[in-house]
Amino acid sequence: AVEDRYEELGELLSDPDVVSDTKRFMELSKEEASTRDTVATYRDYKRVLQNITDAEEMIKDASGDADLEEM
């Protein structure tokens, strides 16, 4: 939900109608800035989970390759 809103904010901040409305643009900019770190951390978390899944698959696929299993 937060990530979706962050993406939506990015689109809104590119909208010429929003850019021309200074008050609206500032409100959306503040909201985007307040969610930026949360979204970055969440994306890092998803990337780590994917790396773990990939590593588990490599281990599973290499069952029998003793050198790879030791890694």
C-alpha cells in the first residue's frame, strides 16, 4: 500500500496540472519525501528475500555438488 502510494505520488508530481498548483505540489512533495525512506527500506527487504530464495534454489539444484553446498 505504501509502495503503491509512493509510485502514485511520483506520477502525480509529474502531472502538469499538479506542478502548476503550488500548494498541491508542495503537499504531495512532502508526502513523497516522508515515505521515501520507508519505501527504500521495503525494497531492500524484498531484494534480500529474493536473494535468499535464489540462494536456496541454487543449493537445491546443486544437491550433489559438494563444493557448492559448502558455500
